[in-house]
Amino acid sequence: AGEGGPVEEASGPAATEADERPTGADEAPGEEDEAADEKAPEEAEDDELLGGQWTGGRGLAAFVVAAFFTAAAAGAGFLAIEGSRALASAGRALPWVGPHHWVVGVATLVALGVLPATAVYRPKVVAIGAVTGGLTAAGGWYLFDAQPLLWDRLAQASAGGLAGFLAILLILGVLGGTRWRRRRDPKGRRP
């Protein structure tokens, strides 16, 4: 049989097995839905929209944990900047930092304030909070010329960034953005 010629149909046991297998159009309705429902619990949790579940107590508990770490990070960042300045004045500046002492403070804020939040919040929520924190830090930085609220530009930018980060974590955490899972009843439904 060449191109455009008659097509011969196969016969025998191989043909009947092929005819019995369902194709995409012949599949029973609902089979695809069952496969989609059988996702891993973590994948199903990430697919849920924020706000689809209200987790007030868990969201507030996660916020307390994140606020504790960011407060500790703010203090540690201030001490790291002062330590870098003290080392530079003694003639032993930190490598890769030189006269830019703020780099040490920002690195400390990120390492001790932002990264621990990933233990209690979903990664998407931490990413949204980090972007918002960066934008509010930039706002605090540029607002310093018009209205200085704190003693220097870096302190004002850091305070603005941490406030924006924590505000987003609080809001999205209460709307279901924490890693803590809700218990399911025996029938598989959420309470």
C-alpha cells in the first residue's frame, strides 16, 4: 500500500487488543479528573489560591516566628555594620566589602531575617514578601531626602523593607500562605 492507496486493516489478536485500548476521545469521563486529584499533597497545596482557606491562628503564629527572626536580624545587621566599620578603622577591612559597610548589614538581614521565613511560609509567599520588601526599602531610601524618619538613609531603607516584608507575610499567612497543613477528615475532605 503506497501513499493514497487503500489501507488494509489488521486482523488477529493484536488488532483486537489495539481496538480495546481507549484513546483520548474514547476515555471515560472523569479519568483525567481522578489523575489530577491524585497529585501529591504538597503539589495540591501549592495549586490552591491564597484566600481559599482561612488560617488565622496558624498565620499569626507564623508571623510571630518571622517577626522574631527579622527583629533579631535587624539588631545583628546593625552590629555587623558597626563591626565592619571598627575593623576598617583598625586597618583590617573585610574582604569584598572595603568601604561599603552596608553590604554586611544587608547580607545579615537577608540571611537571618528573610531565609528563616521559608521554614514557616510557602516559597511563593516569601518571594512575594521579598519583592515587596525590596520595593518598600527603595521607597524608604528615596524618601530620606524629602522626609528623614530615622537617623540615616540605610536605617530608614532597612526599616521600610522589613515593614513591607512582614506586612505581606502577615496578610498572606492569614490567607493560607503558611506551610502548616490543615488536617483532613477520614473522608479526605478538609474540615
